[in-house]
Amino acid sequence: MSALKIKGLSLVRADGVTLVDNVDLALAPGETLGIVGESGSGKSLTLRAILGILPAGITATGEIACTARTAMVFQEPATALNPTMRAGDLVARVWRRHHPGRSKADALTAATELFEQVGIDRAADRLRAWPHELSGGMRQRVMIAAALAAEPEVLLCDEPTTALDVRVQAQILDLLRDLVARRSMAMIFVSHDLAVVASVSERLLVMRRGEVVETGVLTEVLAAPAHEYTAELLAANLGRRLKSESRESRESRESSESLGSVTR
Ligand SMILES: Nc1ncnc2c1ncn2[C@@H]1O[C@H](COP(=O)(O)OP(=O)(O)OP(=O)(O)O)[C@@H](O)[C@H]1O
Ligand SMILES: [Mg+2]
């Protein structure tokens, strides 16, 4: 049983250029899948195809079978949030869309609970905050609360921590791990950063130039990558980690993400 199954998905631009080529993907209920690949490899377009929000001029062929409710968390909360809507109203509005007939007061109560679940303290006060009054991390928590208001069975995350500094990034990754476990949600987590993807995924799918080059159980792929490109990503990650270790103090190293903690 899959919550989501994609078979032979190809995405083609109006001028005939293939952007995503024959992608297969399956996601079981409650499973976490990481998609990693360099910029332009087709990660975001694949997520958009799943949600049915492809940009104009891009044609999809193949099959997408999705029986689950899905919601998406986008990369850049500063632009994804409506600047003229208070944080609580945004979450309440999504909640009401999924709970037709319920009152505005019920929606604000639900938004308060969702704020608490995503670790926003003083939730009742923060409901009235404008997006520009919140830090980047807080804004991303609001985006996650808005996605949860749709009660998704599959959460799609497109580089949700890329715009954040390492310490806040680690907090948001912790939150996502915790939410996925508590709610038994499935998740697809997309990033160009293998260490980040590895820290939240059970299975890994590696994309390059629109194609899937490798897929498998995370620990197995990391232990023995079958494709040269995966090996390169892994080597680049280890190299970066070594560099940062020689630079950072032990204390800050322990709070930053590391491949070591997920491959044990
Ligand atoms: N609206 C669009 N119209 C035409 N081409 C597009 C459009 N959006 C994306 N593309 C092209 O499709 C390819 C895949 O883009 P996509 O955004 O899926 O990459 P990505 O893997 O998410 O990259 P990044 O890591 O930079 O976010 C790229 O070559 C990109 O230029
Ligand atoms: Mg992208």
C-alpha cells in the first residue's frame, strides 16, 4: 500500500526540453523519503507535479496516484507568507478551509494549539503578529503550522531550512522529525544538502538533471553508494564537515548537523 505512487513522470517545457525524465517514486504511509540533488535537478518541479501546481507551460506525462491528503512547506517563509495577514489568521484560514462550517473562534483555538505543537511560545500573543515581526525560524514554524492545519497524511518539504542559520535549521529539523513521528505522517523532504536530507529520511532518492540516479534505504545508500554522483555528494559533505570541524569550536560543532549522527 502506497500513500503516493509515481510512475514514469516526465515534465516537458513548451519548447520540447525535458526537465524531469521518467521518474518513479513510491511512498508508504508514515515513511520519510529524502530527495537530494544539485540545483536544477528537478526536485521542486517533482513536488509541484505531486501537488498539481506546475508552472504554466510545463506538461506532465506519466502517472501520479495519490490517495493521501498532502500539504507543502516552502523554502522561503518570508515570501511564502502573506505580509498583510497576521500569523494566526493565516493558520486559522487554512484550518477553516479543511473544517467547513466551523466558527472563526474554533479556528483561532485550533491555530493556538498548532502554534504550541510547532514550538511557538506565547502562542496566544504570537497569533496576532505580522510576518515581518517574526524571526526566520518563527516564520518557518508558522508555515509548518499552516501546513499541519490541513491535517496532511503526506507533508512535502521543499528546502524548508535552507534560508535559516545552522542552529535554527537544526531546531526545525528536530521539530519535523518529532511531528512526523507523533502524527504518523509520511514526508518527502527535498534539499540540495545531503547532510540535511539524511538527518530526516529513512529512504533516499538522488536526482541529477531530471533523472533519478539512485534510490534506496538511506543507511545502505550512504554506506555503499551505487552511483558515482551519490559518492561525489557524500565526499563533498564529508569534506565540508571536516573543514567546519577544523574551524568551529567543539561546542558549536555539537549543535550543527552531521552525517555521523544519522549513519550510526
Ligand atoms: N516555470 C518554469 N519554466 C521553465 N523551466 C523551469 C520552470 N521552473 C523550473 N524550470 C527548470 O526546470 C529545471 C528543474 O527545476 P527545479 O526548480 O525543479 O530544480 P530544483 O532541483 O528544485 O533546483 P534548486 O535546488 O535550485 O531549487 C531547471 O532546469 C529549471 O530551470
Ligand atoms: Mg527547488
